[in-house]
Amino acid sequence: GSPDDVSRDGVVVGLDGRISLYVVRSGGDVWGRSQQTAGGSFNAWQQLSSGGGFAGQVAVLRDDLNRVALYVRRNGTIYGASQKTAGGSFGEWIAIGTGGAGVVGDPRAVYGVGGRIGIYALNGAGNLSGVSQTAAGQGFGAWQVLTSDGGYVGKPAALVDSQQRVALYMRRNGTIYGASQKTAGGSFGTWAAMGVSGAGVASDPMAVYGIGGRIGIYVTNGAGNVAGVTQTAAGQGFGTWQVLTSGGGYVGRPTVLVDSSERVAVYVRRDGTVYGASQPVAGGSFGTWAARGTDSPLITGDPTAVYGVGKRIAIYAASTGDTIGGVNQQEAGGSFGTWVLL
């Protein structure tokens, strides 16, 4: 099993607390850089691929030996590369699985049953496709189409439960649809709309386990506000969607964190910076939405939030000119400092 069951977008935290960033630059290749020490400065950017053609956000997984695997779109196919040893160089970039041409969406990667990696991405027909390793650490099998009738868009959200069953959520016709494996490694059940009054979704979803193991899903809607829905009980259906912000202006996919007390924090773009709010108590309403950090650069990409050294939250997002903006809490649970360009 892995410390990170589900891939993050471009960011990973190592066992030693060091944060690493991975991004596709405008030249079409993958670059990466890591903190030299936990919470410290970053080393220089290093080019990790060649030949160009890579696009979109990089899906990043870390295994229980602290090795990182990267998956990213290239010319309609998902390519991947992995570290041979923790902190070491990446191996050759190879196409993942067979029959995997026609991908148009960024991938999401998970550790499923028996530590086998599964990858999910949107295809050109508007359906979600997936592929899994034949065994942990081995090659990938054939891609399978998991939905029908088309209409799906964007990047899926994914969760893995305690029985290693995968749940997937994806946008379709302004609504979030989802399906779960009935058994670990098995087929997915019927795809269905999640929650009540959930029309008008404008962004890809993000899903997390909140209080009592209840899944929560968060998006931005067509009015430019953040909305969310939660299961009525663990393993049960979803309730009614709730609008969590006012005033509009929020765009893109949110990023979500859950703390040790099962309280959820949500961060999302607004007016070229990142805004956020947290639950004061597990399962409760969210506090005041406010910009995170000072002197923010112009944020152009969806943020990713992680817990860094000392349980301090760090937020990273693409900015202009092939740069990444980053900001972190000055102390656990405290305010955010000044944004820096990386």
C-alpha cells in the first residue's frame, strides 16, 4: 500500500516532509524540483522528459518506499515514468497500457487492490477509460471504457476505501456523476447523478472522506460559487447540494484537505489568487472565505494543497510565464505568509 492512495496534481510530500513539484512547461516537457530540506528552499528545476508533446497537469503518486511515479498526457496517450529509488532519477517515459490512444483528459492515478496502480482519463468519445497494472509493480493491461453514451468532460476525482475499492466522480451535462467498484478490483456499478439539486456544475470535482467516513464532493458552479454535497452516512447516498460561497468569481476545480479532526478545508481560485475556508468543527459549516497569503502572483491554474512540515498547509498553483506560485502557513492552523514564485 501507498501513503498516497490517490494522485495529487503536480505536488507530492515525501516521507521526510520534503515537497516536490512537477509541471509541464510551455515547451511540452515535464520538469520537477524538490525542497532540499523539509520546509526549506527548493533546488533548481530539472527537465525530466525530452521530445515534447506532453500537456496538462501531472498526476503524482508516491509508494511506500518513497518512490515517485508520474503520469501525464502526450499525443493522445498517457505516458508514465517512475523513480527507481527514493529521490533518484526517473526511468524511461513509456506509454501506459495497450489500446490507450485517444485520451483527451488529464489522468488520475490511484493505488487499488493489492497495491496495483489504476489510471483513469477521459477519451475523445466523451467517456471515461481506465487501466490497471497486471500486478503490483508490473506492466499495465488493456484500457477499458468505463462509461457509455458520452458527455463526460474534464478530469475525474477518485477515492479508495478501506477495502481497496475505487470510487470515481466526473462531470457530465453540468452534473456530477459517480460510480464505485462493488468489490476490490472489480467492475464499476451504474453511473448515476450524485446528490439532489446538483445541476449547474462548471468545474471538475474533488472528493474527500470527511467526518465519519462520509464522502464529500466539491465543485464550482455556473454562478461562480463553490458548492458541495456529502453522503448522508458512510456508504449511503448523497444529500442536497449546498452553495458554500457568495458573490461569485470563483473558478476552476477546488483542492481539498482533511485534518486529523476530520475537518475539511477547501481552496479555489478567485480574482487571480487563491481563496479558502475551513470547517471550525467536523461536518460543520465553513468559516469566512478569504484570500490565502499576501502578495499573490497572478494565479492561472487550479491549486493543489498539501500538509508540509509541522502540519503546515502549503498551496501551489500555476502562474504566468511557466512559473509556480507557492505559499504556506507560518504555523499549523495559522495564517498564510507571502507568496513566492518557484
